[in-house]
Amino acid sequence: MRDELIVLTGAGGILHDRVRAALSRDFAVVDDPAQLRGASAAVSVDGDADADLCKACADTGTRLIPVRTEHRKVIIGPVTTGTDTGCPTCAAYRRRLADPHAAEREALRRHGDVSAPAVCTSMAADVAAGLVLDEVVRGRADRTFRRLDLTDLGVSRHRFLPDPACPDCGGLPADVAEPIVLRSRPKPSPDVHRVRELSTMDNELIDMYVDDAAGVVRPLLLQRDAPLVRVVAPVSSLRGTQSQNGWGRTNDVPSARLTAVLEALERAGGEKPGGRRTVVHGSYRELADRALDPRTLGLYPDDRYGSPDFRFLRYDEDLDCSWVWGHSFGRDEPVLVPERHAYYALHSPEDPRFVYEISNGCAMGGCLEEAILYGLLEVAERDAFLMTWHARMPVPRVDPFSAADRTIPLMVEHLRRRFGYDILLFCTTLEQGVPSFWGMAVDRTPGPDRPRVLCAGGSAIRPEKAVLNLLHELAHLLQLVDTYDGSARERARRMVDDPHEVKIMDDHSLLYCHEAAFDRFDFLLAPRRTHSFADLADRWRWPRHHDLRDDVREMIRRYRDSGLDVVVVDQTTADHRAGGFACVKVIVPGTLPMTFGHANRRLDDLPRLLTVPHRLGYRDRELTVADLNPHPHPFP
């Protein structure tokens, strides 16, 4: 026997007894936590006072090894000394997030249903006890735990990231006003708009973030039936199966996997504040001298509030709400932003819900500047698409076969041959000159059993990169061909007749699958000249910068020159920083906000919608509200 002391605490039972027996063969085992100071480790088996024990271990420098039975499994670890982030409470929270059925399990427990855990048999208890002994002998504290599956006795080890809001080892700092100062970020070349090549870190990043038991991202799904490579990365979230996914749509599996993980991390950053604790509450009237006016972000018409199923409160300057700090590049100073505009998945009954917001403008990058650039590009893409739709602008049609990048015509032809759809391309670039496009897949042999039209948008500094992004999106949408059955057609017909039947994101695409809505695209499809990429090059001219900061400054300058501010909320959390990333929400007051569900569209107090189409030469006069397209938009 080793001359070492182990403190064993927790509930009795077969697991506790077998752990005691295994430890007693090599160590002196006591039950008294008062002897921690002389112990080399403490083991807690299904105890309910781990937080106190963890603090006691931190005071004495003793390693703590928690052992828990949960969801037909035994969890051993993480081993911790209580002096660093990444404690048992963190691990339990990560496991809960990664469990897509956590909410259902908790509901069952609240109603007294205790049938879920499998029985810990004597054999399983012996295996678990052996794993506990191994951890004691291993003698290392780290951010991992072992999982014993009680159904087949399979054993696996899992890494986890600390929970920055953990009540035991973490705690978010208060949100404070801090200016954003753009830093120099040299690029590999002028035509590259990322600061580092992530493909070499593929395995490292997936190992850091993806795990079925405790990952920020749950296991990746390669969709083999897709027309192009597509990978799904489910976000671990308390929203469970209602959480959002990251999507990787590229031409090869490794880059699709990585893209999906990065988009999932972006989604996680935009759901709720995870880097700082919101502390500012009040009305716009009280905070106006340092706050962004919510009216500049678009509101609902007065008659919307009279609808019995409209779930948003009427906004006014005296409405008390929560605010987070962002940075206004127009004011060149920090500015308060309504929390509900900065984060789109808040569920706070104390905070009034006066607006519907999505992930529009959310982006992640290898540095803050990169994230801001891609957030602005997303704002530009959606603004251009919606401006084209709501103002029914007859924007130029572009020949995809004229692209210098021959991947574009190859993809267009692949989709035509695979699905029987012509791919039409339109230039939707607006007054800032940010390359933006609308792509449309039109059925070549129209019939009631096939989607008639599907649409997507794309924006990038390099025009052809924007088109490639758009084509990957269309390839994803074209799978509707296989699911457009009788019930889908019936629902699409109802949405054609009643726009308020368009309630969720997928409805916007489904509606325009119906042939009865095809004439709504007449403003785009009317016969006119088709342009080559070269014809429109002057619209997309962009300086060749060697520093990413200059690209960001150029983008901000273009918006400011057109009379629009750029506001950035830093959404970066400890999870993002672990991989060297930054996450932001970019808001450009006055641009058109993307929304889903026809009742949720916000066009009031956005006068630019009425003036820009005339300024760009697409309409012969400024528009009135009565001129706007009354139909739901077709953005997916």
C-alpha cells in the first residue's frame, strides 16, 4: 500500500463501495473532509456538495476527482485543484449544453420521472472504480473527463472548455465602454482577405471545439446526398434541438468541416452575451446622448400591433430595456446598443421584446478586423437583396459563363444537369460599391411537381468569390426538389394567397416554389441585355491593400460617405479566444434588416429605401411606401 491518503465522500451505494474497495488496495481511504490537508486526492461519488469540496481542495491544494452517474453513464472527472478555470461545474454545464435532449430530461425530473438512468451493475461499478483509481494514480489535473457508458461499458475521454460564466471558477466581467481601435493586420497577398490560413489547423480546431459529450459543437454531419460538399455543425445550446447549425458548403470535405465549425462558433457568439455581463438598463430617452436610436434600425407599422398574434411590444423612447456597449465609427466612440439588436436568441422575461432580430451582421474572424469586414459584407448582401426586392429594381443581369474563375460556369452547368434548373445571376451592388449578387434557379421544364424558383444572395470584396458563395447556397436549396411533395405544394399555395402564412425562414423559399408566384419576378426577368463580368468591373473596383485594416477602413469609409454609420458590438467570448478568433455583430443603421416571417419585416423609419433606387437610376422618381413590394421576400 502507498503511504498516501485519499478522502472519499458522497452517497453510499454499489458505486461508492466499489470505488472504496479499489482505492483501499493501494491507498489509505478516509471519509472525513477535515483530513484534506494531508490527502493527495479527494474523490466524491454522487455527492451534492462538490462546490464546497472544490473550494476546500483549492485551500489545501488537494486534487478533486468527482464521480457522477447521469443519463445512463458514469462520469469520472474532471480532475481539478480548484485553483484554475475548468471545474466540475463547468464540465457539467458543457455536458448539459451538448445534450440535445437536456430540456426534456430536466422536464421529466421536475415531474418526478426517474426512470431514465440505467442501473449501475456490479460489473459496471468495478469498471468505474478502476477508472477512478487510474485517475488517482495518473495524478494530473486537466480539462478532461472520462465517460463510462452503462449500456455497453464503452469508455471514452473528453476535453471541454471552461464556462466563462461559471459560478464556481469563472464569472463574466461587467460590460463597459471601450473604444475599438483598428490594428494593422498584414495579409498574405492583396487578393486574400483573411489574416491566417486555417486549413493547417483543421484537426486542432475540431479537437478543441467538437465533441459529442461536452463540445461547443456537437459531432459534424457530412451530408452525402448533397449536390456539392456540405457539412453540418450543430451548436451545443440550451435551446437543444431548436439551436442553430453551422454550415460548411465548399468544394472539398476538409474545408467544409472547418467552415461549418467556424459558423457554429459564430452562431454561439450571437445567441446571448457570453463575453461580458450586461449592466446597463434604461430607456432611450434617458440614455440618448450615448445610445443608438432603435428607430434607425427599422420598426413595425402601427397597424401591425393590432394583430392578435403579433408578439412584439410597441417601441417608444420611454421603454425600459437592456443595452450593451458597441463602437460607432461615425461618432468614433463607444455607443450603447439595445441588447435585443446585438443578440438574437435572448429569452429574458424581464426585458421587453420589442423587435425581431436574426444573425444578420454576425461574423467571426481570425482577428477583430477580419470579423468586422465579414460582418459588413453580410450586411451588404442582405441590404442589396432586400433593396432590390422591396423596390423592385431591374438590376443588371450577369452572364455567369463570362467569369474568369472557371469554377463558376462548371458549377452552373453541374446544377443545370443535376437538377434541370437554369442559374440566372443579377448584380445588386448598391451605392457603396460592395460587390453583391442575386442568384436565381429557374426550372427549365416547369411543372406543378417541382419548385419553380429558388433564390440566394452573395457578397464579397472579390465579385467572383461572392458568386461562388451564392452558388453553394443555391445548391443547398435545390434539394427542395426532392421534398416538394403534395403537402409542401398545398402550404406554398396558402402562402401565395395569404402572406401572413409565411412565418419562418424556410417559408420564404417554399412560397416561391409555387408557380402562381412566378410573376412576382417580372421586374428581374423582363428581357434586357445580359452583361459580362468585365462590363460591370467599374462598379466593383476595389483598392489592392496589403493590410486587412485598410480593407476595413475602405468599407467603413464607403458607408460613411453614403451617410451611414457603422456600429460594431464585440461578441467575442472565451470560447472564441481559445482558438484565436474574434466574433462581432455589425450594425449599419439605415440598411434594410433581414427578417423571416412576413409579419416581422421592419421597413418603417428607413427613408433610404425610398431614395436609393431613384439615385441609382433604377426608378424614375423617389418611391412612396405605397410603391413598395407587398409580397414576402424570397431570401432563404
